[in-house]
Amino acid sequence: MATSYFSGVPNRISYDPKAKKGALAFKQYNADEVVEGRSMRDWLRFSVCYWHTFRGTGSDPFGPGTMVRPWDDGSDSVGNALKRVDVAFDFIDRLGAPYYCFHDRDVAPEGATLAESNKNFDTIAAKLKEAQARTGIKLLWGTANLFSNPRFMHGASTSCNADVFAYSAAQVKKAIEVTNELGGENYVFWGGREGYMNLFNTDMKRELDHLAKFMHMAHEHAKNIGFKGQFLFEPKPKEPTKHQYDYDAAACLNFVRANGLEGIVKLNIETNHATLAGHTMMHELEYSSIQGALGSIDANTGDLLLGWDTDQFPTDIYLTTQCMLVIMKQGGLAPGGVNFDAKVRRESFDPIDLFHAHIGGMDAFARGLKIAAAMRKDRVFEEIVSNRYRSYDSGIGQKIDQGKTNFAELEAYILAKGNPDPNESGRQEQIENIINEYL
Ligand code: XUL
Ligand code: CO
């Protein structure tokens, strides 16, 4: 590539805790530093997302785009998309993130027909493949955009229009094939417009059955082409529809079990989606993880006062510590990773803001990783939790845990005893103080 659009930025952002405040340097993320026997690079598996970082315009419902992107001529041409690949890999390489991910339509322009779109996608995929080989940057996951084009107004695989179902299948078929060709380690299904606006015009059962059929066909195709990546659902409760079928981890896992998709689909949990569902990120992570279904995360955060999916970069150490506690407890995320499904705000329109944003997110997660490791070393929560449940370690509690008792025996036990042993304090305030001692 001739000249870089980031010539003022170091060739590789370095770990330099002594660099001046706000410098383009990591203060926490030291890729090779080993934490609990694994490098930070391998624990965190950071990924840059193409749609926000290279296609985000800064538009919102009240105004058009604000981003200044001197490499982009604003057109939907293949030439512009090819040039964007060079800029994207220059950016990701300087940042030192090992992964990226995309929707089909972020990287390549949609054509007048599916055949034309596929041709454009192939042209760009060839360039992506070459850029991956040159830089060593890998594809964390691919996905298909089944929500922007007006044809998806009623949904994709849950559309009332069977032709739209067929179109969606064809588009996903191609997106899985390209993901496979690029060595993608996962393939994500975010529901887009799979949900409803009005139950009076909706056959919910039929729509959900169609979604299940779609997923089985996707699995079948992945097997046929030898795609080894992990399938992931990305739960989100609302926006754009008022009720998305993949509402939260619980709704997704119920769908998975109800439709024989166990072992086929895990979850990609996103912070701002968790909070839109009225959950914390830690809740969604823990709920998925205890069922062996936490596959990957979309790392971002919402705004406490704005009610929509603002997709801001995560900077809150409390949040990243909670994420890392759950992720470390399950031994990591691989083949998933930490994908920044996050965008710079529309007032931050300079290219350099993209670096500050990602450096901040990576440092926040690296700090969360180190804090979580320190807590784990001291076994703070393990001891608090195991002590709290110790009544199940012997006697009647052990019998309950082992499934070796019944209502009659439990009745006899408590009648003989008179009253349960007294409860103990949950010590929540003390626990919160302990957490602050580590931050
Ligand atoms: C939408 C969202 C998507 C998915 C990929 O809220 O998070 O960008 O991550 O389709
Ligand atoms: Co997402």
C-alpha cells in the first residue's frame, strides 16, 4: 500500500505504562504478559468490527453522518470497498488486535441481484484473504446482514414472505462459505428483524418454526462444506422490533433446546443487549456459562440515561472485571473472543478517535483480566460462595444435592428438628467493599 492514512500513528501501538496521559499507548494491555498461565492476547482474543469501525457514519435518528474518513469516497463501488480493506488492515495491524469480524454487506457492496452481490463479495473476500495472510490478522466471525435491505421489513427467516426466507437462506449460505474460506472461527446469527411489532398480525408459532428450520439447514450446509467454526446466537430483546425472538440468553437457550440445536449453537453475549433486556452483562454471561453455552462476547456498553443500543466502547473497570471473572471461571472464550461491537460517538469524528476508542476498550479489559486474576488468586469469591452453601456438603443437604431424599423424609427431618438452623448474613456490603479493595 502506498501512503498510510494513519501515518501519525505508531506502526504498532506499544505497551508503555509510562507514556504520557492520553497517549496512543497501552497502559494495561501487554499482549505477551502471562496471566494464570496464558498470555493476555490468548485470554482476550480482541476483535475489531468492520461495521462500526469502517462503515459507521455517525448518523443518528436526528441527523446525518459526521465521520471524517479521507480514504472513503462515500460511494458503494467495489473500488471503494477494496480500498477500505487496505485501510482496515492498516488500522487493525497498528492496533495489534489479532481478529476482526464483518457482515457480508459491510465489506462488499450489495448488487442489484443476489448473483451480483455474491460476485462483489467474492472480489472483496479475495482481497481480505490476501490481507489476512500478509498481516496475520484472523477472522473471529462472519455474519450476514439480514436487516438493512427493505426486503427484510418483516424479518428474514421469520418473514411472512417465503421468498424472503429463501433469499435469506441463500445469503447465509454464501456468508458461511466465505467465512469458511477465510478461516473464520465462528459464525454469528444476530436476529436482525426476527421478532414482531404486532401480535395480531403474527403467527408466532409458525415464525419460530421457520427460524428452527432455517438453523437446521444452516447447520446441514456448514457440515457439507466442512465449516468447523462455532455457530452463535446473539441475544437482543428489542430494537429494531419491539420484541426480538432472541430476547436474552434464557430465551435463546430455550429455543435451542426446544428445537434440537443443543451442541450446535452457543451464544455471543453483548453488554448493551443484556442491559436492554433488564439484565446485567454478568448475569447473561453467568447464565450462559453455567450451561456450557457462553461462546463469545460483543464488548460494549450502553449509556445509563439513553434508552437505546448506543454501543459505546467499554471503559468501566467494574464491568470488565465482572466479565473476566465469568470468562476465566469457564477457562476462556476460545474459539470465541472479545469483539468490540462498539462505535465512536458522532462528535468523535476524527480517524484518530478510532485508535483512542479501541485502546481504551483493550486496556479496560486487560485491567479487568488482571483484577479478576488477583481475586481468583486470593479465592475471595470461591470461599464466600462455598461457605454460603456448606449446609449442602453433609447431612440432609448432601442428600438433597445427591437426589437421595424425598418429601416424606424431608418432612420427618424438619418435624424432628422443629425449626431450620438460623440464617446467616449475606454480607453484601462487605463483599462490595472487598471488590473495591481490588480495583
Ligand atoms: C446489533 C448487533 C449486531 C450484531 C451482528 O445490535 O449487535 O451488530 O453484533 O449482526
Ligand atoms: Co453485536
